[in-house]
Amino acid sequence: MPLFLVTRPPGAEHLRNPSGLHGALVDAADGPGAIAAANALAAGLNNPFSGYTATEVAAEAAADFSPALVEGDVLGTSYTGPGRGK
């Protein structure tokens, strides 16, 4: 399955969640599946990735890949590439 980076869209400071989780790296069939997979990783947090975007970063995850949640900002504020809607 493809590998997706789940991040907050640009200018969406209102989507910051109190847990400090602002990104995830997951394998999924598509973008909506990546959002669902990220929310499943944080099962006790009431869907912290709702409204986030998913950007495919690799056509296939490595055989030993493990999904991961990211605390803090995934992308710097000056970054304008994939995952920032540009």
C-alpha cells in the first residue's frame, strides 16, 4: 500500500489538537483511508486528524514499516511543498 503523510492544511491553526499530535505517517489505499488510519492510531483522542490532509509520499511502504504519530508540527511554517496544499 502507498505511504501517506497526514498533516494540517495550511492556515488551519484551529485544527491543532490538545494532545499535541499534529501529524502521522501511515500506509493506506487512499487519502481518506490514511486519515482513518491516523485516527485509529490515536483511538482514545476522538478523531484528532479530522479535517487534515493526506499526501502520498511513497508508492509503497517498506516491508518493515510501522505507522507513526507525530507530536508537534510535522512541516515548518515556511515549507510549501507536498502536504501544504501547494
